[in-house]
Amino acid sequence: MQSKLHVRYSLKLFPNVTSLAQLSSRNVLKRIKQTQHSPLRAVLQGKTPETQRYVAGALDVEVPVTTIQTLSEPVQGAIFVGIFSVLVASSVALCTLTDLSWAHSPSAPYIFGLSFTAAGVAHFTLHDDFCSMMPTQGAWGFWNLPGSASFHVNWTGIAELAGGLGLLSSTIPAVSEALPWLQSASALGLCVLSVAVTPSNIFMATHNAPGPGPKDKVIPPLGHIFRGGMQIVLWTALWGLSRGS
């Protein structure tokens, strides 16, 4: 399955401008060439587009441009680094300040196993939705990841399935005895994977990327803050589970 992701920007022109010929050289329409994975950015008289359209396979969603997207690329990059750093630092602090015994609940392998297995399946049943949350080339001024959005959605889906099924299998006594390392390895793999896909979650927050979920509204800032908090708990729990009881 091959899904091409594009982000198109629409621009409302000023009513008193009848043609580009009337504009001075300083106000000429500037364009950055659009490629398969990078957006078209149009800037007219210092104004940025008001809406953007995410197109991935059958998915076609128009959402507002965020304030962060109107900032300079160095500032956008700093915001990305700041968000990622806060998530990592908070997770490290939580791992350090707690004994992680709460991560070893007998129900933990079932909860995480079922959750990641379902998420892995969703990567294929909602393939275009997941493609839409992949950072586009040039996002934040530095993002340049080889491979298509579809490719990355596919391999992360397979990895989530493998990790989720690994956790579920580790709850079977015979499997646990034969492969005593399975639960720890599965939890560690899912922890690393969760960190690796974090840029997609940040992209949803900074660029209003739709992703899975209702397409008639964007996630509000408080929603992204809540998701960030849950991500910290997830990383910590998976790390604790990987360390054994």
C-alpha cells in the first residue's frame, strides 16, 4: 500500500490587490518548490496562509495553520527540541523519583499488550490517517527523514504488533518459562519505539496534523498537553516493565 502525503496551503489575497504586477519587488509572491513530502509555503506581503490541507490517499482534510508554523524555522526547531526535552526529562525524573513498582502490576502486560496490538492493527486499517501525522520534509526547518510516510507507518505498525503480542505471549506460563526474557524485551522495544515516534505526536501539536480521530475538529492545546503527560507515564511504565519485578 503506497500513500503519498501532501500538505497544501491556501491563501486569501488582499481585496485591494488586483494583480501581482501591482506589487513591488519586496512583496512578490515567494514560493518554495513542493515535493512529494514537503509542503508548499506561500508568503505574500509577509502574510502566511490561513489554512492547510492534508492529503494522504483517500484522506483530504483542511485545518487552520498554527501560530507555531508562522514563526521562523530556527524558532520552530527550538520549540520542537524544547517539547522533546521536556518529555524526556520528565520521564527520567519519574523513573528516578519512583520505585516503578506500579509498573509491575499483574495487569500491565495485558493492558499494554492489548493496547499496542490494537494500535498496530490500526496502522493498517487507518493507514491514511496515520500517514497524515508523519512530519513532512522540512518540518521545523530541519526534518529530513528518508522513506515515504506509508513506509514508516507500515514498519511502526508491524513493530507495535510484535511488541504487543510479545507482552501478551509472556503472560502464558509455558511461554514465560521457555522465554523468560520475552516480557522485558517486548517492553523495552515498545519503550524505544514510543520515543522514536514522538516527532509524529509533536507534529500533530505544532502543525495541526489530523491523524486518527474526528476530522471535523482539531485537537486543542490542552488536549496535546494531556497527551504529552500520558506519553511520559507510558515511557516510564514501559521502562519499569522492561526492568523486571
